[in-house]
Amino acid sequence: DAGVHSKAWYAATCDRKMAEDALYRSNKDGSFLIRKSSGQDSRQPYTLVVFYNRRVYNVPIRFIESTRQYALGREKSGEERFDSVAEIVENHQRTSLVLIDSQNNTKDSTKLKHIVRVS
């Protein structure tokens, strides 16, 4: 169990567009929520959606079957792995999350600061 269902930041019935709209409305750097990923893929069950610098980032959350852990983004050597999605959120409320914009080839970072609820 990813530990998401009772959390304020988990938007269970939210799609990508609803999540992005809610974050644009919040308009606060570090606003975030977690939603189910659009593709029904068990290896990428959730997406972390973060607002920073007037942009919304959709960061895939991967499930690693072999260790039953979670990690952010594409697989990379030396990546941080977590036992639950809640641990990812708690970690990045304390330490900055690197946001990579592949279209503009830029890197930013922010902490997860403001929980956004989708109404």
C-alpha cells in the first residue's frame, strides 16, 4: 500500500487537467498534489504534480517491483527510493525536489510547501 488514501494531498478522482488547473489557481511556488497516473500502468501508479515559477510539472512516481519501493521520474543510478508515496512527500517537504523541464532544458528546485485540494 502506497499510503496515499487518507492523505490531504492525494486527489483520488483527479485527472491531469483538473490537477493542473487547481495548481494554476493556487499560483504558489511549491504547491502540489498527487494524482493517479493517466496510463493504467502498475509500474507508474501515481504522478506528483508541482507548481513552480508559473509552471506545472507532472513528475511520475514509479513502483519498483523488485524492492516494492517508489521512486520519482525516470530510473537513474543512485536514485532515492522510498517505502511509500507518503515518504516521498515527507522527504520533499524537507529537502528540495529537482524539477526538470525537458522542453526548455532547464532545472529548478522547490520544496513541497502547499497542499492543493481539487474541488
